[in-house]
Amino acid sequence: MATDDNFPCSLTLRVPFPDARLASVALQALRVDKELSGLVKRELSTIASPGGEYAGETVLQVDYKATTNRMLRVAVNSFMDSLVLVLEVQEEMDVDVIESEVASN
């Protein structure tokens, strides 16, 4: 996200997924909930990670900007609750993908 004087507080989260399909499903599920406050902006995207820390994985990237640190914290806490729910559902419903990743490690 570009720098914005009206939204000086920012945070970028990167959540690695074992494959692009799971990252895309998470993106679609999380994108539905819009930020309730006009004091917070959020952008979600998926990026392929060819090398580095997340080599071979697809990463869900979440960019936050807020007017205050407090608003940023509240928004990120809410997002993390939603992310945990999405990951738990994927763990239950996509057992074959998760188990194949565990077996290969």
C-alpha cells in the first residue's frame, strides 16, 4: 500500500498456504467481510512465493492502514479471529491436502 498521511499506521501480514487453491479459498472467504470503520483500510491478495522463506507456497497478503494504532489493533484482532475460523474449516474439510503436506515434511 502506498503511504497516506491520513492513515499513518500500517501493517502487512503474510500467511503461507500449502497450495494456491487453499489460499484462494481463504481470500474469497475473508474478502466478504468489509471493514466496518472508515478509519481503517484493508487490501487482500494472494502472491506466489518462488523463493525465500515461503518457497513454493502461495501467500495470503493482507495490508492494513489505519488512522491510529488502536484502530489498527482492533481491525487486525478481528481479522485474526476470522482467519483462525477459515483455517480450522480448511483443516477439517481439506484433510487430504493438509495430510499430504505433513507427510511430505
